[in-house]
Amino acid sequence: MTTTTLPRPDTAAGDRPEPVLSVRDLRTAFKTSHGIVRAVSGVSLDVYPGECLGVVGESGSGKSVTFASVMGLVKKPGWVEDGEILYRGRDLTRLSDRELRALRGKDIAMTMQDALTALNPALTVGEQILEVLRAHADDLPRGRAGRAEARRRAVEMLDLVGIPSPADRLNEYPHQFSGGMRQRIMIAIALACRPRLLIADEPTTALDVTIQAQVLELIADIRARLGMSVVLITHDLGVVAEHCDRVVVMYAGQVVETGPTRAVISDPKHPYTQGLLDSIPRLSDLSHPIRPIQGQVPELIDLPPECRFIGRCPKRTPDCRTGIDMRPAGPGRAARCILVGEETEA
Amino acid sequence: MTLGKFIERLAQLVPVLLGVSLIVFLMMSLTPGDPVEIMLGDQHVTPEQEQALRHDLGLDRPPHERFLVFIGNALQGDFGTSFYHRRPVGEVIAERLPATIELTLVAMILALVTAIPLGVLAAVKKSTIFDKASTVGSLLGVSMPHFWFGILLLMLFAVHLHWLPVAGRIDYEYQVEPITHLLLVDSLLRGNIAAFGNALSHIILPALTLGLAMGAILMRVTRTSMLEVMRADYVRFAEAKGLARHRILFRHALKNALIPTVTVAALETGTLLGGNMIVETIFGWPGLGRLVVESIFQRNYPLVQAAVLFYAVTYVMLNFLADILYTILNPRVKL
Ligand SMILES: Nc1ncnc2c1ncn2[C@@H]1O[C@H](COP(=O)(O)OP(=O)(O)O)[C@@H](O)[C@H]1O
Ligand SMILES: [Mg+2]
């Protein structure tokens, strides 16, 4: 097994608290008619208290499946084959359904990739936010007082995410709100129970640019206020550069590079990270050519042990045919590329 | 918009009703058999007397004239006189209608209360033995002819086991003063539990027979839409919120999955009208369906014409109702 123990990112950065979430060698697979798709193969990552971790990679690189596994939401024909998911020291893969349900939405919350379809069209917005409060808020008094208190919290939450006159709009259905407003409502629902960890799966993909910026600001603002950790899943390194403390770059079901955002972006160690950087437009230099990475993510069925980026890599060597583990690449950094070691030697 | 749509529907009815009238008229005229001969039966009458009767019934005129007269009268709300009953057709139909409505409602309720839970269960237990068995069962239910299933039930529960009565709506010794003309409702309203039980025992077999196909269809619809809805993003999000399983299933999934079920149920009720004729005949149910069948054998032209028009109007209205229900259940579609 090619298990890698990641170097603790904090070794150089001084004392860091225990991670809120620690994923170790996670493997998640799906049974399909073509064979077994290894959507996540050996992912390890940490999320520290109060930080924003960016998880970036092209579509199909396994970002959503990784965090669906964390939430215990992988459904047949998929399953978590192996690995540990430690939330504040408890291994979530060993919890019962009931214990997981108690955590979901309360300790760890998630927003879905598409806000337009994540809200139930047949239920009012008020019901959809109140139900999560009722499911988790053990401190709510029983009966009438409890209902009033839940309602007060729902209105407060909708107000926090910037819905105008929220109390009047509790009885409205999702279709009566704009796309950006629905995104905010979904965030309000996710944050209703004040989770320690918010997983935001591509929170901006479905939105236009100005609203994108607003939603990201909103998440950053609430993170600061509530002191929670955020995992920001995106395929846009630009978003990561602006909002995340650290970044995990994923490719074809694996982590290929990780480190502090600024360091990774100014000096990417993996050719895939470099490729992602080259493919985003630069506002500072509009003449800079945008070069999308050529080729496609390989099919995740029966992959050979070689480097998964080999088919698209401009720097490939014959040595890339052997499997490559994550290698330390500077303070708090690691990358899955044989060039990493050679570079430092050279 | 609702009112406009309603008027539009009513306007659509006109060509439908004209067409249906013409087809029924042609079919009745073309089928062999003379109403006068049937009415007279073995009685010996003179040709003059026979001619007088024919004139009386308006049957001495040429067919196209009879059709125009019928349409003209119908437009004024006069559907003619039943040859057999010698009373206005509307009156005769109105008498028989409550029995049919009652049977249809009970069949529908039986279909819904069995189909929805079974459909949900089949979806939740997808690909298990239960799911496969229910698939086979519903296929049988859809394809089994009414008359065959009805006779089967009749033979078993009425003839062999004597658990349930063979025919009719209620036994003669029970008297229920009508309020709604639905026996089950009236007997309850009057507090006559014995009559209620008797009426219930009469309606079970015909309602089962009538509701079988509808239940089978509704089960499939519920299963399919549940499966679709359970894959929806909002169900995944509901799971991510840590809601209880029953809440996700019944509040988030079923509420959406029922939209097609209820719509199809309204449409299928129109189909039940056709089934009524067969089922009412098998079980001697004194409703409109059996009246129509009898009237066809009697060549009772005015009654058949009026009853078929009534069916057509009901069918179109049920379609309209399906639209309205769809709108009510689905907040995305604005009224
Ligand atoms: N339900 C599923 N059935 C089969 N394969 C799946 C399923 N869900 C995800 N996958 C596979 O997992 C891979 C990673 O998907 P995903 O995590 O959604 O990518 P990302 O979120 O990075 O765009 C996809 O390429 C897909 O082949
Ligand atoms: Mg995704």
C-alpha cells in the first residue's frame, strides 16, 4: 500500500492546535457497469480550527466524493473502502447512522454544489431552515416557546446572510427567490446550528461574478464571526488565492500538492498545479496567455500505479512510470512528483 | 389565468361533445336491432300500432334528421325520454349516478391507500425481493382484465366462501333515508351501523375489481417518482442537514413524488368510468355503468347518447382537475 504519512504542515510554522478534521488515506469507490471507479484513492488532509482550506482541482478529480465520504453521504453503488475520518479525534467511519446524523448539520455542515436544486421546491424556506434547528437544537425549550425561539434563530440566520426582511419571507418557496438569494439561504441553513466546520462545495459555480464575490465575502465574514473552519471546494485557483489560508490540490482521486496558499501559488511544485495556474486569466496582466491543460482526467478504472498526471504532463520522464508518494517540499508543503526531490538536490 | 383556462377548457368541450355524439349516434344506428321490436318483444300488435309507437319515439324520421333534432334539443338541455323507462333521460341517469360515484370513490381510495405505501416501499427497497415481487404484481394488476379478476373474486369470496354477498348494493331489509345518496356516508350519518356494514360488504369486491388496475398503475408511478426524487439534490442536502430518515422520506421525498401520482390518479379516474360498465354488470351494481349496458341491449338510443355525453364531459373535467391538482401541489407552477 502506498500510504503516505503527510508531514505535519505545522512543523515549521510553530505550534498549531489539533486539526478539527483529519482525513487519512481515504478510499471511496463506485461500482459501475464499466468496472469499479476508484473516485478517491488514498486522500489525506487536515483542517485546522478557524482556517479556510481550499480544495481545488478540475471537475471529476474527486473533491465532492471526498467530502461526501466525510459526511457519510456516499450511497450505493458507492462505498468507503478504507481510511480514517477523524473529527475531533472520533473516527466517523466507525459511527452508527444515528451518531452520524447527530453530527451532520450540527457539527459539520455542507452546502451543495448547486444551490438551485439543493432547496426543496415543495417546502417553504422557513420550514427548510426550521427543521434543521429542530433536529439539532437540544437547548430549545419544548412546545410554543421552542417554536418561537427556533423561528427567531431562523430569522436571525437569514438576516445574517443578507436576506432582506427575512421574517416576512419565511413562508415563501425557493422559486420566489433569485439564484444568489437561494445560495444565501442554503448557507443560512448550513450555518443555522453554528457548526465547527463548514464544507462549501463549489459555492459560486452557479452564480454570476458579482454575486460570486458577495457569497465568498459572506462566508469569510461569518467564518470570522463564528470562528468556524471552512473547506472551500472549487475548481478556481483564483478563488483559493483570495480566500484560503492553505490549499489542497486534487487530481484524479489523489492529493497532488498541498501547502500554504501563497507559497503554492507563487511557486507550484507539481506540474498540475502549474497547469491550473496557467489556465486562469490574470487581471494584473491581461496579455498573459491563458493556457488550459491539454488532455483529460484519466478514467478512474483499473489505473496502473504510474503517476496519474503522466499523460498530460509537459515534464514527464520515464521514471514517472513508477508510483509516486507525497514528498515534503518545503515548510508545510508536500507534492506528489518525482521532480520535487531532484529539484532540491539540483 | 385560472378563469381564462377554465373557459378555454369549456370551449374545447364543444367539438369533443359534437364528435362523441356523432360517433355514438352512428354506432347505434349501424348496429343491427330495432328498438321497437325489442320493446314489443312477444306482444302481438298490428302494424298500425307498431307504426304509432315508432312515430311516438321519433324513429320514423331519417337518421340525419334524428341527429339534428337530438342536437337541437340537447342544446336546450333536453336529452329526450328513455324508451324503456318512459321518463326523461336526465332523471334516470341522476338516479343511478350516486351508486357509480360511490363505487368509483371507494375504488380510488383503495387504490391510493395501497399503491402509495407499496410504491414508496418498493422504491426504498429497490432491487430486493419485495421490489421485484411488487413489479410482477403490478404488471399482473395492469394486464388482468376486469371481468376475469371480478369473476375470480366473486367465485371465491361470494360463491365458495360465502363471506361476501354476490350482487347488489345493500340488502333489502336495510332502509337508509338518503342525504348524500352515497350509502356508506348516509348510513354513517344516520348512525345506522348495521346498514353501513352491509353496504360495505357489498362494495368491497366490485371496488377491489375496479381499483386493481388503477392501484397497480399508481404504485408504479409512485415507485418511479420516488426513485427519481430520492436522487435529487435536495434530498442529499436534507441528509447533509442530519434530518431523521422518516422526515427525509415522507416530507422531502414523498411530497414531491406524489405530484405525478395524484395527477395520474385524476386522469385514471376517467378510465375507471369505462371499467364501471363491466364491473357493475358483473356485480349487479345498480349504477350508471350497468344502466348504459342495459340500455345498449335495449337499443335505448336517448339514454345511451346522454350517458356517453356525460362520460365525455366528466372525462374532460377530470383532465382539468388533474391540471389544477398539479398546480396546487407544485408551488413552482403559478396559478
Ligand atoms: N454516483 C456515482 N457513480 C459512479 N461514479 C461516480 C459517482 N459519483 C462520482 N463518481 C465518480 O467520481 C469521480 C469524482 O467525482 P466528484 O467527486 O464529483 O468530482 P469533483 O467534485 O472533483 O468534480 C467522477 O469522475 C465520477 O466518475
Ligand atoms: Mg464536485
